[in-house]
Amino acid sequence: MTKNNNIVFLRNFTILFLIVSLIYSCASIQQPQGGPRDTTPPKILSMEPKDETTNFTSKKVVIELDEYFKLQNEFKEFSVSPEMPKPPVLKTKGKKLEISFPDSLEKNTTYTLNFGKSVADVNESNVVKNLTYVFSTGPKLDSLSIKGKVTNSLTGEPELDAVAFILPLNRDTLFGKGKPSIYTLTDSSGNYSLKNLRSDTYKLYVLKEKSGDKIYQQATDEIGFLKDSIVLTKNMDSMNLKVFKEDATVFRIIDKRLNPDGSILLTFNQKLKKPEAIILDPPALDASKKIKFSKNNDSLKVWLTDLSFDSTKVSIKENGKLLQTATLTRGKKETYTRSLTALNNLDNRALPPGRTLKFTFNFPIESFDASKITLLEDSVDTKNFTLTKDSLDQLSYYFRYPWKQKTMYDITFAPGAFTAIFKAQNKEIKTSLELGKKDDYGTLKVKIVPPEKQKSYILEIIDGNKSIVNTIVVKQDTSVTFSNYKGGKYFIRITYDTNKNGVWDTGSVALGIQPEKIWNEPKELSIRPNWERNEVITIPKE
């Protein structure tokens, strides 16, 4: 290679190297290097024609945003009210959104374009919430409004992103069948505002949904409604709604499974009141079956003594009436793994005063061998304990002993101490405990004053973890003492038990029934250890 050729080669190589480096450098600059996630949705810079234009004659609307955006689920999210024979066409052009109207518009009509959650930024899908565009083909806009707040019927907490919507009375038959065209989303305080409405008679609803299609699905969604129609002739405020989960109208077994341990689990879409379970096939297994309904009677666990069947049929009855029969099959070579374990009701190794020690197993127990159970009191073996089966729960046993303060106890269930169905036996189970000190617990004395005598009210004590720790029914002025409560925050919830059945009842849209009212005492009740707190709870009138 000549000297001149070498110079040309080096020059070309240098130029190529610089070009590659520049391309790589530019590409690298555009890659984000961490930092906080973008949570800001696009902002509207302009609308042409302007929002709330009257005497509208344009064939399209152009909305300009401050960043690139995308349209998502536009067929679900976008709506126009009143509906047009041919829906508007949405197109993105850079940072602009164009909405074209293929049909002529009605005269002297206010139109509202609702984009729902369809407009979002490209990278993080941050949604421009409650984006609307309003115009009138006449000299004035419809200007009436409906405002209110949406809360949860059980907790009283505000609902975020619930869909508040109205249907003209002559279209109320469309409820649950199609997407509403007049709707809005609630903010973090549960507030909603439906604007630019014309004078008409409406039904008002709110939907807390799973699917995002704005169509009520009873199986998954929560609903709220105003029982009476709204005759809208002026702005209406404080149209407050509570969302609730309806009970299913038709009973269904929504899940059935044969577990790896050989037990059968059935899950229902309803809470039953007086359920029964019968093994139809093989019929010989019905007499020896073991069953356990859940606390709310919305699921069932079944243990069969013989698992050699190819298939089995389990029937569910309510008050003696057959609801449904489930069929389960098993493979001939299926095997099952079982380990007998137990949970206790201790509070961090402490047994609170007044509480009976209880062990709950994962299989029904058929027998136990007391010789394989030991109790040490400060390392000294003692025998005068008793072990008795819970008459209401065949999985649980009560362990009783005259426990003493400032004493350490150790309980050991040796291998094979308990034998369960399927002949399953426990491995060694060790439990250490001591009796909780009375000084670590407080007392709450409550005087309850109901607004109307002979009506029924359910009082629930709720702890800081939102767990119900006690429930009583009140029908008149009542004083109650709640003892041995661990120090902490507690709250009181009152249910107006209209039908006096002792439980909270949900509502029904079809029957126009609202859920039973719940009132949450706003005051936090702090209980201190070794302290007695006195409170008067005056229940407000419903």
C-alpha cells in the first residue's frame, strides 16, 4: 500500500470512527438514567374552537397538548352526549388530537365530548382525567349540574375513580346493558361533578368497577344509586351516594377444586344462612364425611374418608332446598401430600386474661393420645390440664389449665399425639407461652344511647388493623364493659339493623333497596394499658 493510500485509509477510518461515536453518544443521551418516575399527565395547551363555544359550525375540534400522547381504550372510554348517528372520529397528529364529525349536528343542541381515561402520555400512561369538550350549536349552553360525594357503604371512606353517571328516565332500561354517555370520575375526596346538563328527569348511579367498561357487572362491581328520580330544573348539590356490593340473585358454585391434600373446596357467590352439604355419589361416603363451612357460609371444605372414587358429586342445600350439585373428578394415579399442623390463638406468646388457649388444626381430628402431650410449668412437668374439642368446630381443641402470672409454660405435642382424617399424624409441635399481665391491658366502658328505642343497632369494636374484635346488639340505652383490651387505637361502628337480623344487609338495585346504614363514630378511642376509659356514644338518628 502506498503512502498516499495509507493517508486516505487513515482519514476515512477517522471519519467513520467519529460518525459511529457521535451516533452512539446521541443514542446514549436519550436513554433515561433513573430518577423519579414521571407521574404528571399531559396538559392542555389549547382547544380550537375554544371549549364551551356557542353557535358551533366547525366540522372538527383540535386539542393541543404539551407532550406526545396516545389514545388508549378509546372505544370504551370516549363518549358523546347526546349520541350522534355516526360517532366522532379521533386522530392523533403529533401533540394534537383531532376530533372530526362525519355527520351534521342537531340545531340548538349542547354536546359534551367525554374522553374518560383515553388520553395518556406515551411513556408512563399518565391519564388526563375527566377531559371534556363542550359546545352548543345554538346561542347558549346547557348549564345545569349535579354534584355530590361518593363513599363506601361499609367504611365511610371516599371512593377514588368511581364512575358517577346519569341516565335520562326514558333510557333507564339501558342500565347494565350499555355504556352511559354522561359520566364523570370521582376525585381523591370522592367528589364528582356532572356539568352542562339540560333540564330533564334522570336516574343517578355510581359504579366502582373492575373491567373499566362502565357497564355494571354484578359479579365483580360495586354499585350505588339514588332511589328517586332527579327532576333537574336547577343546579343540585350534595347528591351523595354510597357504593355497595350486591348479593348475587342466583346461587352459583363459582369455584370447585380437589386440593393436593385430598380435601375438596367449594366457593359460592352467596353467603348462605342454613347451608347443608350432601355427598350424592358415592352415596356410601356421605355418612362419614367431614365438612366445615366458612364463617360467612360462602365456602365449604369437605373431607372424605375414601378417595378411591373416579368422580364425586357434592350437593349444596339451603334450608333443605337443593341449590346446586358440583361434580369433581380425580385421576386414578393421583397421590396426596398431608402434613398435620396447628395454629394457636396466642398474642405474641402471651395468653390474654380471660382467653382460653385454643389450637386449630388443618384437618378434622379423630383422636389424640394424652400420653404424648406434655406441659411444663417453669420447667416442671405437670399433668392436670384438660383438652376438649370445640363443639362448634371439629378442627379446634381447647387447652385448659389454671395459668399463673409470671410463669413460663411449654407445651409439647410429640409426634403422633393427634391423629386426623386420612390417618395423618402431627410431627412435634412446641408452644411456649405465659399469661398476659393484667397491667398490659385496658378496659373500655361504653354507654350507648340509641335514637329510637326498640329499633335494633349493631355495635362493633374495631382495632387499629381494622379487625372486628367484639360485636353486640343494642335496642335501648345500654352500658357495656369491654375488658382485657390490649393498649392501642380502637373505633366504634354502628349498623342500623333495620330488619333486626343481627347482621349488616346489602342493597339491591332491582328492588330499589339501599344497604343498611352504617355510622362510624368519628372519635378515635385510645385504650391505655392498666387504664379504664369511659365513653358515651350517642347514635345519631338515621
